[in-house]
Amino acid sequence: MRRIYPYLILSFIVLISTLILWLPFLVKENNWFDLKIRNSSLLYIYSHYDGPWYIVPAKTFYDPIAIRGLKLESTLPEKYFAAHLPLYPMLIRAVKEVGVFGNLGYLKSMVSVNLLATVGLVIFFYFFLVKFKLTKNPILLVTIFLFLPRFLVVRSVGAPESLFILLILLSLYFFEKGKFWWSGLLGGLAVMTKTPGLLLFAAYGLVFVERWLKDKRINWHWLGILLIPLGLLVVFGIFGKQYGDFLAYFHSGDNIHLVSPFSVFNFQKPWVGTAWLEDVLFYFFLYGLTVVNLKHSKQRSLFYFSSIFFLVLIFVEHRDIARYSLPLWPMAMIAQEKFFSSKKFLIVFLILLPAIYFYAWNFSIYNIMPIADWTPFL
């Protein structure tokens, strides 16, 4: 019985920390510690970018006629929604249709899927840390993991990141256990959630090269990782059937932000728009150190995945590096576990925890879609 206590504790932390973030909107408080919230309600949570856009494919499965039938206020083309890959919308639709928790509707289902994925993520991350003996303080480390400021927001609204990170960790776990077909399957599901999941395929390929150079042997079960790019082909097949355009993802608009090294430091670009970018440098430092510290890790896939992801990250021309880099966050926790689980860090973390929430509340009423008519999302 004691073995399940850590999982129950971590699940409770997810739920209570999310409720705290939702609190001003649940109680409809218009003045929250001098933060003005006009018409405070959970609509602020539901309208957080890009949550409602995932409801569109959940309701229409990318059918252009059905998308037009929603009569969205936005003038975005039907192919725009190809940028929102299908696994998260499919789960939203499933939760809504199955009605395990009653008739939640699409908005509540959107948030519920993310909340359930976050619970699954912390449970598995704890298991991952314990199984590979990566820290002596797994509960503390997973708790800290939950409170990266940007992640606190993303896991509390409509977003696929928790699901994506969970699938990445599952794939990495089975890979390290030599279960390459399971690893490939879960990696394929990760790609069906967000395209950077394809980086798992490259990371595993480098591990195989390293093993071949060492042992001069090939394991035919390595072919299981081919399920990862197959996941992307399934997505493109769906788009080909629905849009009549196999490459609709690349024609969905300005959603490919890979330009040149450190191109984020250009305020003139539309997805940057500011010169206040000091925080981005700190993320680059954090994840660069992660790669260096994982160099001699026994779990070689973690090192190669972190290395490739970090290399791609520095090419991203987008202000929201904090969100783009989230799959590296559990790797950073593993690489710097002694630092993040130290008493000194814990003291400072507890002092700054209220600041993390002030950031989250502030961001939650700022980064919202201007929706006047909610009918298409109900």
C-alpha cells in the first residue's frame, strides 16, 4: 500500500496547484491582489492560446466543410488547423463523447484531458526516476518539475504539452529497456501530438550508431523505431484525405519557426516582437548545461534526445522559447537533480512560489484569444 503513496501525493499536488491557479476565475474575483480581471470567469482558462483551436479538429476532424460550418469569428483558412495535430483533439473528442465524468462539453474536456495527462506525467516521471535510480529525492524533484512558471500555466489550460512530454518519457523508457517496438509506437503517438516528437527518431538513430561502433552488431528489433516517422505519415495521410493536401501541415500558415542560430534575438520578426529577451538566454544556459551534464549518462537516449532538441531549439525564431523548450525540462531535472533537490534550492523555491503564481495569474489574463461568440466551441 505504501508504494502508491507517492503517486497519490503527486496527483494531489497536481490537482491542488491547478485549483490555486484557477481560483480567481472560479470565484469570479475582479480584483485579485490588485490585478484587475474584467468579467472574471473560467473563460480566461478556456480562451488561453491555442486551446480553442484544438477544439476545431476535435469537432470536425479537419473536414473543411465542417470547419466552415462552425462559423468561426476568425478568418483563418481551413488548412490553418493542420498545424494542430490530431492526437490531443481526438482525446478531447473521446472524453466528451464517452462522458465518463458526465457531459463535460468540449471546453471542459479540453482542459480535463490536459489535467489527466499531467497527472499521468508526474506519476510516470516519478516511476522513471525511481526505476533508473536517477535521484534520491524523486517526490521532491517531481514536485519542483511541476512549478516551472511556463509549465504551470500550460498544464492548467487547453494545451498538448503534458501529453507530449508524457509520450516522450514513455518512449525513452521503453527504449532504454530494449522494448524498441513499444518505444517506436509511443514515439509515433508523440509525433501525432507535436511534430518535434520526430526528434526521438534521430536520437535513437544516434544511439544505434554508437552501439554499432562499439559492438559491430545490429539488432533487427531496432526497426521498431520506424513507427515514429510512420506516426507522422499517418497524420499527413489524414490531412491528405480531409484537405486533399498530403502536406497541409506545411501549408497551414506561418508555423515553421526554424530559421538560423539564435534568430529569436530579432525584435523585427513577427513571432518575436520585443527586445526584452534576457530570459531566453537563461533557458539556453539551462538546457545547454543539461546536454553537457548528460554527456556521460548511462541512458544514452536521454543525452542524444537532449542534444538534438537543444540544437533545434537555438534555431527557433519565436518569443515563446519557454514553451517550445518544455520537453527538455524533465531532462534538465535529471541532469541537475542534485541542484534542484538541494535544501538551498528548496528554500529559494518556497520563497518564490507566490511569485510563480503571480506570474501565472498575470499571464493567464494576458495570453487569451479574443472570442466573443463561444458557440462554435461548445
